[in-house]
Amino acid sequence: MKAIIPMAGFGTRLRPHTYTKPKPLINVAGKPVLGHILDKLVGLEIEEFLFIVGYLGEQIEAYVRETYDFPARFVEQKALLGQAHALWLAREYVDGPVLILFVDTLFEADLSGLADEP
């Protein structure tokens, strides 16, 4: 299974915080929002993480590479044409089951059963 996490937006509703830091890296409860999401996925059988980045995407890539040890690909969404377009950009890297997560939705769930799904 692959995981796609689109996060290319400007985070305008969180201004002025997002002028210099992308929304996924804003701290909530002492950790970047993205960290809360990724920590839920560590230990699952995720073959590759596909991050759809845009605004300040280099900061997101640096955070992921410095903090986590899993296969990650970063795809740039140059034109902000919405979430469907972001997912479309990942199409060439997906050939089987996929988990799509949105970085601005924190959740509490047991995802261990995902590996059992066909």
C-alpha cells in the first residue's frame, strides 16, 4: 500500500503563522501537525509515502527526511488546482492499494487492520 498526503496549499487561514512555515509544520501539542499524522502510520506496511507539496515544500521535505526513516517521494503541485488535481499528480506512482490522508485532519484510530484489506 502507498500513502498519499496532499499538502500544497498556502495555509492562508493560519496567517501570519504560515508566512514562513507551511501549515503541516505548525506545532499542535508540541509537534508539527504532519508529525501527528505520520506517527499514526509508522509501523504499518506502507510501501512508499507520496507527499504532494507546493508552498514551502522544501521545509516539509527536510522535516520528513530528518525525522522519519521510510521511503518518501515528493511531488510538486505547481498550479494549485485543488485536492483532486493533487491526487492526479501522484497517479504514475500508484499501482495498487492507496491510503489518502489530509494533513489538516487529526484523528485517533487503529489503522493496523489496513494491511489485512485486499
